[in-house]
Amino acid sequence: MEQQLQLLKEEALTKIENAISVKELNDVRVSYLGKKGPITDLLKGMGKLPAEERPKMGALVNVVRESVTESLEARMILLEEQAINEQLAKEAIDVTLPGRPVQTGNHHPLTRVVDEIEDFFISMGYEIAEGPEVEKDYYNFEALNLPKGHPARDMQDSFYISEDVLLRTHTSPVQARTMEAKGGEAIKIICPGKVYRRDSDDATHSHQFTQIEGLVVGENITMSDLKGTLDLFAKKMFGEEREIRLRPSFFPFTEPSVEMDISCFKCGGDGCNVCKKTGWIEILGAGMVHPNVLRMAGYDPSAVTGFAFGMGPERIAMLRYGVEDIRHFYTNDIRFISQFHRSEA
Ligand code: FA5
């Protein structure tokens, strides 16, 4: 029996040594030390031995069992360590690899131009005023010296919601609303916002577009204040060397009315495709607030005067970025929008 025990031990130690995975080693442990294993069998068979041999054999079996258990434990530590190292090697991350690029958003080119115009006028002491896009006929037309039936209403083809309510066709109604609310006080505001006209969409027209209105009302406001303001604005937006010219025009709510052109920033005035060979580019409409408009809003035209201007930021953005079709601003083609990266601002 002693010999049998010795053989068993050697066999178990060899299997332990040869086990190359934690699972394999566990199988060896169960097969030798488990309830149905040979060592347990031997212990169970002790009863059949003569009484005087039992202590000696019992001690021998225990020595073998301890020896097998010890080498199992030692091998287990080794194999577990190996398994962890293999897993670590498999899951290793190369922190020196370049990162995946993260897609960042940009400001829409129109938002940028509007922000820039706002910043300029805020730096000149203007405040921002807002008004509703669904507007009363009164503020959109009547309070601006365009009574019902006035032929100049045809200049702005409108989306009517009811007889007296429409989608505003320009930001000028904010002039009338602000004057009415200020009750005779001095005013210096710009009003950015969306406007709507029944124009057919084409490369330079959209049925919905943006305008920025300006209004200054106070004592001794003159045409030269208007011209000086617009000159500074043109230089800020299109470069220090820009010149402006004011051409006579007509708007029912201003008298006199003008249209402002800037010297072409592409050819400098020689004539090119941007300025249609004229050397000048039309940018906005403006004028001195009509006395009727002041009067209707509760101001005394003999005591105060004012100037107003209105421009389309789409047109400015098209000129600034060389965009040839206004519809690009609204069709949200990511290939178009992503060209205006922050770093180019
Ligand atoms: C007006 O709307 C006046 N309210 C501007 C004004 C304000 C004059 C204050 C005097 C005093 P006009 O209809 O010209 O004016 O429009 C102003 C600008 O809006 C134009 O120069 C153009 O840039 C833009 N615009 C007009 N119609 C369209 C359209 N369908 N699509 C895109 N932009 C347009």
C-alpha cells in the first residue's frame, strides 16, 4: 500500500506540473483530492487494515495529501498569474496612438454675420430690440406711413394671416413699436430678426430671410450722423479702405431716403463680376425718419429727428464669403456649412 501511495503521489505531482491552465489544474485537484478521488478512497479503506498499521498508514496518506495540496496551490498561483498577464497583454492600450478626431460644430455663416453686426452696433452704444414675426398690419404698414391701399405696399408682397395680421415683411415695425413704447424718449436700437415675403425663391431671393433694422431718435439727429455711422459700419464689415456712397431712393417711412453702396471690395472700384462692372455694391436702405412716422408714435417732429436703416445679412454674408446662391443658407447641406470653420472667423 505504501508503494501504491508513492506511485499515486508521483503521478499527481507530474499531472500538476503538466497542467497548463487554471481549468486543467482544477480538474487534477478534483480527480485526486475530490470525494471520489484515490486519496479519499485510500482513507476510506483504512478500516480494513489491521489496527496497528492504521496510524502509520493514516500519517502517510496525510503526508501525500498535503504534498499534493501544496504543489497544487503553488502551481495555481503561477497559472493564475500567467492568465492575468496574458489578459493584460491582450487588452493593452497603446496610449501613444493618435486619438480619433472629434467632430465639432460651427456657427452658421449667417449667425456669424448677424453676431458681428450686432457686436459693432453694441460697441457704438446701441441696444437690441425685438418684435413679433406675426405682426399687425398697423405696425408693418400703417404706422410706417403706408395706409391701406398705398401703392408702395406692393413693394413688399405679403403673407396675410387675416385682414389685419400678417407675417412681417421687414423689421421696420419694430421701429414703430419701440417709439410707441418709449413715449418720447431718445432711442438707439438695432432689431435683428426673420422676415417673410411672397417672393419666388431664386439665387438672390428667399421667401424667408433676415433683416437688421437700425433706429436712432433724439434731438439734432442729422443725415450726417447717418452717413458717419454707415461709413464706420462699412469699414468694419468690409475693410478700412471701403468708401460709401448714398444714392437717392424711396421708402414711405423715411424722407429723404437713400440706398447705400460700398466701393467694391474685390476690384477696389475698377469693375468686376461681384460689382457687376459698376465698382459699387448695394448694401442697405436708409433715411431720415418721416415726420408722419414720428408723429404717429407720439414724438414731436419739430423737436426730435431720427435716422433709420435696414439691411439683409444674407446679402452681406454672400458678399463676404463669396456665396453665389442664398438658398445655401437654408438647405442645411453639411458640406456647405462645414466650410465655415471657426478658425476662419
Ligand atoms: C426694406 O425692407 C426697408 N424696411 C429697409 C429700410 C429700413 C429702409 C429703414 C429705410 C429705413 P428692402 O425691401 O429694400 O427695404 O429690403 C432691405 C434688404 O432686404 C434688401 O437690401 C435685401 O438685402 C434684403 N431683401 C429684400 N428682399 C429679399 C428677399 N426676398 N430675399 C433675401 N433678401 C431680401
